[in-house]
Amino acid sequence: MIFVNAVYQFVDKNERIRIIYVSTEEELCAYVYIEKELSVPIIEEVSVVKEEIDSDNLIEITDPYSVLIEEDNLTETQINKREERWAIIEQYWEPQKEKLLNKSTRMKKFKEISQLHNISLMRVRRMFSQFWQRGMTPNACLPDYKNSGAPGREKNFIKKTGRPRNITNKEFSLGINVDDKVKKQFEVSINKYYRTKQKKSLREVYSQMLEDFYSVTIKEQGETKRILRDPSNVPTYEQFYYWFKKAENPGVDFVKREGQKDYELTKRPITGTTKQEAPGPGFRFQIDATPSDIYIVSETDRSKVVGRATIYAIVDVFSRMITGIYVGLETNSWNGAMMSLDSMVANKSELCADYGVPLDEELWPSSHLPEAIIADRGEMLGHGVENLINNFKVAVENTSPYRADLKPIVERLFRTINEKIKGFLPGAVMKDTRKRGDPDYRLDAKLTLKEIRRIILLSVIDHNWSPIEHYQLSPEMVKDNVRPIPLELWNWGIENQKGCLRKVDRLDFRLGILPRAKATFSRGTVTFHKLKYGASELLENYNHMKLTDTKVDIVYDPRKIDNIYMIRNDSKPILLNLLDQSRGFAGLSLEEVIEINKKASTLKKSADDERLKNRITLNQEINTIAKKATKKTNEESNISTSKSKRLKDINKNRSEEKAIQKKEETLIQREENEDPAEIVSIEEELKEPNNGSEGSKSGNSEVYDLIRRRRDERRKK
């Protein structure tokens, strides 16, 4: 299928287009070239576009304008410009889409807008062109203030660039210039061979790329073979890897390789209405939270009762299909709503597999963004909601406090699920109040959070496959033999009722709904709440010596701080991991980290106070010793000794002091009661006759004199 807002690239022409309109009834679509200065819609038959896709001449690519924009980083001028442009576009795009798409009426409509709003015709054309090219969201209307100096623009070279290689053997490729043609070959190969369920390695993809674009067919001994045209004139693997990393989209790669189909785009959006009902799937979702009727026990100690879990559910108004579900200990809050929204865009087959529930994707096909979400104010207020509106064009309709009657569909769903499960499970809340003497159902709790999650998930699947009471089938539904079952209503609505389903990159979506904060970037590391994070890309793409103590924007999951994302303007975020010095905090929540840091600060303050007290005592001891030593030295010093004399004898004095120190500090000493061994005096030994030899007598005399002198010297000391 072809979806609105999908971006494709022509392999042969190296041009990129965005689908801005699809009519399933007329089998027509409209697209614009996203890189032209002024681009206007081109009407084409859907079958023609599909043929180009099937022939691999038109390949789907990552949206180059899919960049999350933080509201806090926008200037007042940028916001005003965006709102001014969006007000005009919103007024005409949906209500008069046919005239704007039609070539014969488009210019007339542009002139009319120009006159009514007193702006130039060229400005109107540029405004709509930018809106179509950049994703048709409010943020697509932001002005360009970051293009001066062509930042990030790739350079074109004729001569081979880079350091010359030392290897000149003809077996080895020296590499070639990677121009637009080569980059297209890289991109086609990556999309064709890497982003598939076959999960080929980059080395295998590189080899396949060489075979496709740099080989020739020959016949050898009757067999057809493919060989490289010129092994010395092909891109190197290092070049291929570099451009792969430069254009890498981890979210898309994961989806393509792991089979998660979470890219689905929609038909036209709804404007100017907040009615409860919707004409097709994806027009309205309802979200709500309620405590489950089951008490649960701890995962680590089943003897501990931890209370009731909270169920967050998202329901499609048209089909009554549950499109998102989360069961956790978060009470009604944005964190819980955030988790259910993440499950909303998830591939449900993979979601079920996480809980050991096998399920084919077509049996729960919802993994999309709605046009609008109806919610309580408490759950859908805050930073994430602003990004949900401006980055993903999802309208949020908050109900008034205590007005659950404004969300009747999801409220009935909660009642149905609780009634289905609580009669079978221990720890169920059977009454609103308990009389004296009644058993305490809380003590009957036996299930953990993981177990109750699996039960709720099975109940959700059962709901999506079960008939809905009091659902009014339309004549068209009856004619097509559609039963009032959410799955059948969903599928029929997409095929016949212009279902409004939009796909989104799950990583981009997560980055949009997770909380943001400021962190400190210094010397290749990012510090957030005293935890150190890093990534190889920080060292590769940043001059960290010049970015000392720079504030950067990060996105984090408050429930687990093992990883954070560093946000970069007009570029993909960088995933950061805890460094070794902070690895001890792995698995903790931000709340736990803050508490630990607070406790650590208290302990440090206590240690500093203790050190200060000890330092004062130490200083007093040092001063006392110094005063006594000064007094004693002054009393014993010979005043008549000159300064030169005192300094001249330093070496001699040092030798004498060392001898005394040796005697006092010897490590091997004779025991006090130990009898000394008999000692024979050398002097006596020398007095004995020595064979009457004069030479011998003379030698002994010399030895004796030497020993005697040494002995006299020691005695003087």
C-alpha cells in the first residue's frame, strides 16, 4: 500500500518525493519533489507508483525532515512565523484540497489567498511548497534560520580525497570518490539487503553491492560467472561503512530487520470538530486509566502485598479495538499514559511475544497514530503532550475533571475486563466496603505484576475478537457481512471508510513523548544527575576539547536511567550508555538516583564536618610539638657557634644522626636473656705466631692498624 507522508526516492533519477494525498476510491495519489525550491503536487495513478516500487526503481527512504523539534529551543519569532503560516494553511488545505491539488485551479486559489491575506503570490507558493515537502505538520511551517553557510551540506569532489594509502597491490581497492551516484548505490543496497528479515551483515551487504553495481558477467568453461570489473576501482568497505553510519536510522533498521511494521500513514486529517464518534479507524482514540480489581504481590517476595495495578487502555472509537495497553504501578499520570502510547504504535505481535503470547500481526493490526486522542487532563498534560501535538500532529482533547461520562467507550471496556477476570483470580475486590468479620481479600493476593499483565493482555485480545453489544452496524457493513467484532470493524473501516491511520518511527515517537532535561557535556562525556554517560560517536563527531562544560538537551526514561539520548538539532539523536564509573547505578530509576545522590551528599557533608574537626585537633597537636621543639632547641643550642660552622657540619651531623637512628631502629635485635656467643678478639688472634714469615707479619700489622683506627673512630662518636 501507498501511504500519505511516505518518502520515496527514484533510483535512476536520484530524486526524492513525498506522498501528500491518496484516494483509494479514485486510485489516484499526489506527490511533490521534496528538494526543489518550489514544488507543486503531481497527480499520478496509484498503480503507476506501485509499479515503480515493485520494480525497485522507487524505494522508500527515511524522511529527511523527521526531526523532533523542542518547543523550548524555538525563538519567539520562529513560533510566531509558524503559527502565522499554519493558520493560513489550515484554513485552505483540508477544506479546499481538491483545488490546491488540481493544476488548473491551483494558481487561481494561490492568487485568491494572496489577495485575501495581503501577502505576495510567491510567498504563498513557497509556504505551501514547504508545507508539502516537510511533512504537512505545524512544524513544517517553521522558517529556515539555520541554512547560512550551507551547514552539513556535502561537498562534491573530482579528485580522490583523503589520505593516500600505503597499499599499492592491485588486489586491494584504493577506493573511489563517493559521489551522489555511489551514495545512491549504497542506499539501494542497504534498503534491499540490509533492511530485510534475512538480517545480513554489513560485510555481506557490501559484497552484494559490489556484485550488483561493480561486476560483469562472463562465461568460463561453459558456466556463467560474475566478477568485479576492476578491483582497484571500487568503493572500499570503509567508505561503505562510513556512509552507512552517516545515514543510519536505528529505528528503521530495527523495524525492517526484526519485522516490526510500524510505518503506516493515513488519509487526510480531520479539522474543526471534536465530536465523539468517528467515520473510520484512527480518527479518534480514547485513553483512560483505572485501578484493576486484583491485588498483587511482589515479584521478589510473594509474601508482600503491593496493592493494585493501574490499567491504561487506548481504544479506537470507530471499531472499539484496543490499540494500546499498559499495566503498571504508576497511578494516573503522564508516565503511565506514555507507556500505553508507546504500546499503541508498537507491533502487537512483538508486544505479545514479550509476554509469551504468540499472535500473528494480522490478528491485531493496530500500530498507528490517531488523528486525535480524548483523555483526562491529569494524564495528558505536560511536556510530552506538546510534542505529541506539534511533532506528530495528534490533537489532544482533554475532558473536564470527574467527567468520565465523556469517555464512555473506554469506561465500558474497563468494566468488561474487570468483570471477566476478577471472578477467577485470588485477591479480587469483591465489594466496595467490607463488614467486620469478612475475610480481607487483600490477603488472598497471589499474582505478580508480570502475571496480571499477561492476563490483561489475553483479555484484550479476547475483546478484540469478541462481538460488541449495542454496536449499530451501518447498511454498508451489513451488506458486506461485517460482524460487530473490533477486528472485523477495523479491517472493514480501513478498506471502505477511509481509515485515518498514520505511521511513525517508534524511536522518534518515544523521543517525542519522553521527558527532556539539560545535561553537561565535557571532554567526551555527558553528566546527568552526577551520572556519567558516553558513546563512541561523541568522540568521533565532536571536538570534545572545545566543548567543555556545554549544556546539551537529553531525553531520558525516568523509570530506568541506564541509557539516555542526546538530542542534536537537525540530526539524529545519540544513544548514550552509563560509563564504568556510574555502572553501579544501572537498573535504577531517576527517583532512586536522586535519593541516593541526596544521601551521598549528606554523608559527604558529615565526613567533611568530621574532617574539619579532626583538622583542628591535628593543627593544635602540630603547633604544640613545634613550640616544645623550638623551646628545647633554643635552650640547648650553643649561641657562640657561627652560622657558617653550623652549615658546614651538616653532612657530618647527618652521618652521626644516621648511626644513632640505625641503632634505635634495627629490626633484628638480641633477646635480653639470650647468652651471647663467645667472641674471639681479632687483636688476640693477631698476637698468635704466624709461621715466622715477615711478609705475613707485615700484612697482619696493617690489618690490625686499620681495625684499630675504625674502632677508635666509633668510640669518639
